[in-house]
Amino acid sequence: MASEQGIPTMRSISPFRYPGGKAFLYKYLLGRLASLPDGQRFYAEPFCGGAGAAVILLKLDAASEIHLNDADPKVFAAWQAILNEPDRFAAEIMKTPVDMPTWYACRDLVQTSTEPNFELGFATFFLNRTSRSGIVVGAGPIGGYDQRGNWKIDARFNREALSDRVRWLGSMRERIHITHEDALTFLSRSASRLEIDRTLFFVDPPYVTAGGRLYLNAMNDGKHIALSDMLQDGKLPHWVLTYDDHPLIRELYDRQIITDLAVTYSLQNKRKEREVLINDQAALA
């Protein structure tokens, strides 16, 4: 691990691939965590997905605990399986055939199962590692259905490295809390169940424009508005928000500090999405 101006640098250690993942923001989030009161500091994500930044902050001991939440039962099942049964999960990584029959079986399971159990969790993980851009539902396998592409289905399935990441997460499970709630419910309940003066909330909701294409639990305008009301009512004093650069978001957060954030997304055609980073005015005072 190298350093730049005293700030550690490291690659993502989450076992997941995620469209638009924000692991690269961990240096910025380190600074925000450091501004919280001395002592234990906590970090929370209501839309955790692959939690790329969260696990880096935990690895660096910048956060005493991380609180991860996702309303998608598939994502929740994957995290729950990793944290509750890391050795079993790692063993499955090592022995599961990475081929098209397994891919089809996992696809069928995630399309039909609603119970957040181990099997659904591993199937979700498998599809995340073997499907284009890490999209679990609606994307084909890496290399195509006929496996004639330059990259094959196992291109992103490094068994040893992924098993190590899972076992490390299992060793940290006393410091990782996973919930399966609507994001607004999670934020509302957090005001009473977390030490909010010592908690940084990193909020990375589905896009206004393309969220429905990438995520199962897309948000309509009403939910985007409700989220803005909740973040700006003062009950959660420390938060950072990322969004696509959309007129609705500019309007909702016109009293806050909005800065441009260029993010490369590995979707079918690589491109730069216009995205914004939003901070409460008080945080930058």
C-alpha cells in the first residue's frame, strides 16, 4: 500500500463488481471521517451495493464499524451469506465450475427466488462476477452466450483472490452490520439506533435518468424528493451524496455545495457520465 500526501492508496477489496462503484472516493471519505469527533467513528451506506469504499475504510481502520443496507434481496442475500458463512462461501468460490451451465442455473435462481438465503446470495455473487459490467439481472455473460468474445466467462473470477476477500470480510463480521430495508427507512431508523454525531452517511442512490436500467430498486421522483427532504432536515448531521447531474437534483439541493464528479462506467460502451458530489453546507464551513 503506497501513500500520496499521507493518504493511503489501495485497490478495491470488495468481492463485488458494481456499475458506477464509488470505491475511488475513499480518500475523500477518509477526510470526512477524520472531521468527526475523536474516538470511534462509524460509516453507513443506505444503498450499499458492492460497498467498495466502505470495506476500504474498514480495512484502513478509519471506521470502527460499517453499516451496510440494501433493499435488493439479492444483494442482501450475498452480503449475509459472506458474513454469516464465509468459509462455506469461499469453498463454493473454489469449487464451482465457472461455465455457461452454472451461469444459466444462477440466472434461473435469481429470477425465481425471493428468499434471501445462501443459495441466492452465492448465485447473485456468481452472476456479478461473470456477467457484463457486473449487472446481475438483464446482462449476458462475459464473452457472450456462445463464448466467442475476447474475454471468457471466467475473466473476472479469480478464485484465490475472491476467496481471500470473502474470508477477510468474515473475520471482520463483528464490525460489519448488514440490513435489508428501504433506504429511506434505513436513514430514518439510523437517527435513533446509531451515534449520528459520529456517523458519516455516504448516500449513492440509483440515478434519476438510468437507475431503472441498472438497479432493481429504482427510485421515482417522489422518492428522490423524499430523500432530499430527509438529508436536509438536519437530523443526520454528516452526509455525502452522489448523483447523476440532473436538473431535478440541481433543484433539490440548490442550498448545498455541488461539485462535478467524473466517473467512468464500464457498461457496454465505456463513457464518462456526468455526476455530482453534494455536501451539506455545514460540513464545509
